[in-house]
Amino acid sequence: MTDQSSPRGKGRTRLALLGAFLLGLLAAALFLRRQVTDLVKQAVPYVRRKVTVKQPVLIINPWSGDGKAAECNLAAVAEDAGIRTIVMKKGDHLRELAVNAIADGADAIGMAGGDGSLAVVAGVAIEHDLPFFCIPVGTRNHFALDLGLDRDDPLSALDAIRDGEELEIDHALAGDRLFLNNISFGIYAQAVHEDGYREHKDEAFAKVLEANAADVDAQAALQYKTPDGRVHERAPLLLISNNRYRYSGPPDFGRRFRLDSGQLGVSAVTGLPKVIDVATALLGDKHDLYEWETTSIRIESEQPILAGVDGEAVQFDSPLDIVIKPKTLRVLVPTGTRPGFVPPREKVAARLLDLANLGGAPPS
């Protein structure tokens, strides 16, 4: 054994410290390169145009977000702004309401509700080539957040009609089902399909996770291919999004830098231990965590395919093709709204420092 106090021992210690330092610098450089690439992409201007809307219609889900629309007096404020409102009633069919509103002369159609409801009305707007707008009165409002709207001030989104502009952004399709945010398979999708999920989300997720960990046959039997050419037969966790998500920290954790990249974002965890060991997964173990971008992906199964589409439980037949539709959604936002997410400089600097100190690798 080498005496660490000897010249030879001290040399090895210095070499080890230098190696750790260089690894830290390499990790920081790789992370910085990815951040710079994202910042460059985010800086590319969106296609914007001024539009004149004469007969806008807003459909309001009064139950969304525990009655947030009523709390902010949305219907009255919207009417004062010249927007005809339709407040949903029990038994109403959302798609039918939107189609009828357009048939009655609406030249822009909006939705105040959760992300699933937004997707339905956005789909109708796309079919009729009309602009779409949204008011964030849902529980999470992930789409509105990435669109650049203020979730804490839903009424400010009405400025999209008062003084707004139109952007062209992407939407995605799972089969013929439109989604604005993401579609998930595996543990999350199984939990969403559990009875009582809405009332007991933590319990449902824990139950599914425990079953998946105890028996590989409990994991979703889905076949899909990763970029290295491997075909996987199980999907502990598979997330496909309309534009790629990046880690953004609490409370939302995932944000999109762009909504018009023309690419799906795919994250696949192929080994269950990495689902449980989140820290390892975030460091990007290439054997178990894959992240890539693509314009389409196919999922196959001998069983019905369970999914969570923008948080709603949906079942698909096999095969299921998921594709991106670039710049097909005309969305109205208040003038100057900046979609996407750019991490503050201090967050980037802090993360670089962490990586340099730990000598760790950045997430892929």
C-alpha cells in the first residue's frame, strides 16, 4: 500500500483530484452547451401576426379548478370585453358546443378549463382554420404556462382578444386524438386508470409502483424502439410530448423551451430501478434512460394500450402512431407574450457549480 504522505502517494492524490476536477469541468461544459443550444432555439422568433377578431366565443367549464372561473367573475368580464360566453352545463358535449358556436358565426373560439378541455376546442379550431385562445382556470394549466400566460391572473389572458396577436404552434396526435402537452404510458398511465385516482392520486400511484416493482409482468407490455435500434417489450415509464420538456425545478418540474419546434420529445425509462432511483435517472444512465426528439413513434401491444393524455385516462388499440403536426394551431395571445421557458441565469450558474463540485454528468 502506498503511503499517502510519500511523494508518490501525494502525486496520486493530486492526480485523482485533478481528474475529478476535469470531469467536473467536462460535465459543466456539456451542460452549458445544452443550455446554450436551448437558449438559441428559444431566441428564434415565433411567426406572429396581428388579427382582427369580431365575434369571439369563449366556452367556460365552471367546475374546472374548483370553480376558479366563478371566483374571478370570468363570464361577466369576458362579456364586457365583447366576448360571447357559453357556460357549460351538466350533460353538454364540449366538441358540439364549439362546432355550433362556429356555425353561429364565431371567428375565434376559446376555452376556459383544464388541458384536456383545451385540446378538444383547439382541435375544432384547427378543423375550421380559426384562431384559438385559452383562459387558465384549470388546476395545473401546463399548456397556458408554456404558452406564456399568467396562471395567477386568468383575466389577463382576455387581452388576447382586446389587443392580441396570433402565433403558429404545433399540436400532436395519438392516433386521431389531439394533445397539446403530452401522452404517458406505463406506471403513470396505469395509475390514472385506477378507480378513485382523482380522489386518491398518491395511493393509486403507490399501488401501481409497488406492483410494477414486485412483478415485471405487471409492467405495461408495450413494444417500442429507442434510437439505438433496440426494441423494448416493457414500458415502466414512457412519456411523449408535443415539443420536448426540460427539467425546470419545482413546482412544475417540466417546461418546454419551444412550442413550434416540429418535434416530439420522448423520454423512456426501460429499467424499473431507475424509476425508483430518480437521482440516478436524472444523471442519465444510458442503459435505462433515453431521451430524444422525433417526428413520429409507433407503439404496439397485444393488449389494449392504456395512456394518460394530458392527464386524462384514455385507451387505444394497437398499433398506435404518435406524430407531430408543425405550426398547425393558430393561437391568440396578448401582445408581447413570450412562449417557452428559459431558466434564469442564476439557476444555470448554480447547476454548473453543482456539476463541477460533484464531477457528475448532466442529464441527457
